[in-house]
Amino acid sequence: MAGLMKDNFKEEVLTELSWIMNAIDDISSKYGIETYEIMLIKYRVQPEEEKAIDKFFTFHLKELDSITDEELQKEIERNYFQVTKKKWSVSIEVVKKLIQLKRDQLGV
């Protein structure tokens, strides 16, 4: 980041962040490290998307084993749209992986 130019500061910062994210992804893959935070980076989950997943996790913690993929997807999509007015784009497989990692992390 030593050569950041004022004109395209934002683009250069985003490029640097992308390189850092790629490095974290490569290192974690090489050493088999799989945490909630690393998966957020690997799948490029945005903060608003993570908040929607976390909200679902918090409100449905006791029911996680009985909720279907369809119910999971619909609930998260609905909550995400209410907050952002954007369409949900994270795949159900990634959401399920993140929820499982969160459960493992918290021991629930």
C-alpha cells in the first residue's frame, strides 16, 4: 500500500484487500484451517449477509436441527431483503456450512 495514489485510492485499497483475502484463503486451504471467519472471507460473504445469517442463527438456535433448507433460505432471504432491499445471493450450501461452523465454535 506504499504506492497508493489519491486519485484511485479506493480501487487500490480494494485490490490490496482482495490480495489479503486470497492469501488468507490460500494459507487456510494449505493448512486445512476452517473457521467461521475464514469461511466468510473464502466465500466473500459481505457484512450485511453475515448479519442476516447471524440473526437467523440467534433466533433459531434451538430449532436448527429441524429446519429445512427451504425454510432456512426463505427466512434469511426475507430478513436480508427487509434490511438491505437487495436480493440474497449466498448459496444454501455456504449458509449451512457457516451455521455449522458457528455451532462448532460456540459448542452448541
